[in-house]
Amino acid sequence: MPALEIDLAHGADLEWCARLMSTSEPWLTLGRGFETCLARCSGPQYVVLLARLDGERVGFLLLHPTGVAGSPYIAAIATSEPVRGQGVGSALLDAAEGWFTEARHIFLCVSSFNQQARKLYERRGYIQRGELPDYVIEGASELLMHKRLVRP
């Protein structure tokens, strides 16, 4: 079985993350181009977690340490097409949920049209707490989701 590793992204990894982000849903529908995605991935306020499968980049998660009311906020998550549905996204969520060991809550937004992602988050214990209609694009909402983190 291939080994999945998750660690911090650096240097050229950030450009790879931005390229994956800008060529994937929901960012295509949201109209986010490569330069916008690169600026976000390169922002010093974010932690970028990179997933590698046998050394090959296969996904990433963009995490703001204090994005919602002082709690971590998952700003983006993406996996490459060949590994979608194989647990990479869940592994990235696990890593994000454990990254800041003192955090008791974590948040994310999912686009209303992104049903597959929403189902993943719900399976993982995230609960919709709010809706922002027409927030990024007309006709679609951003759904604010929250998970209370259980710490030992």
C-alpha cells in the first residue's frame, strides 16, 4: 500500500497547490484564476499542508490559524483527480484538525453547488451553522460549517 505523508508545503509546492486549485472545482465555477490562487496559497497568514503519496504531490489544504472567531478555518482543500475518493481529503482534514492542538473548534465554507464536498464534511462531523447567499457568485451560497474538536 502506498505511503501517504502530510507535511508543510514549501517553495515550488505552493505553485503546484495554486495550479491544482485554479484548475479544479469549485474554484473554476467561482472564477478563481491561477494568480489569485497563488496569492492565497503564498499568503504568510496561512499554513499549507501538502499530501504526498509515495513522494508525489496529490493534495493540499490551506489553513488559517485564527480565521473564524479565533479558531482555525480551512480556506481550501483539493486533491488531484487520480486520488479523489481514496481518503486523501479525509487525511488532510485529520491533519488540519490536529494541527493546532489547543483549538477546540474548526470551521470551513463549502459552496452550495459542491455537493460531494459537503457530503464529505458532514460524514466527518461538520455541521452547517450559516449560509451566505450570493457571497462569491450570484445564485450560489457559501455554507459555513463547524466542527467541535474533541481533545484527549
